[in-house]
Amino acid sequence: MAECKYYASLSKPLRDNRINRSRIDAPRGFATFCWCEHPKHSPIDKFEATKTLGGGHRLKCEGQLGKCEISDKYDDIF
């Protein structure tokens, strides 16, 4: 569970472009995208996380305040 109030995430199903009809109902995987909703100092915003390749894995804190990338740099975080 995330502790940070600015941490947000979204899970999306992966698109299945297979042509083989026997695999149409096969379960697809899910991708999880994480971003920071801080209004001033967000290192990864929602657009970057969900629309760029690998963007969903660029936020290193995973919602834990101890791993926050911006808390050391700015005083007006929380």
C-alpha cells in the first residue's frame, strides 16, 4: 500500500494482436503504470508514465516516502 498522497497507479490490459483464432480468448497480461501527482515537482507525470515506452517503471519510490526522489531537493513537498 502506498503511503504518499501524490502516488498514483493504473493497470491496463495489454493488447493482443495475435491472428491465431484459437488464442483469441487466451488471457492477456496487464501493465501497471505509476506516476507522481505532485503539482510542482513531479518527476514522472501521468502522460509520461502511460504514453511513453517504459514510462510506467521510471518512478522509483513506489509510493514509499522513504524512497521519494524529490523530498531531498524541495521543502514544499508535503
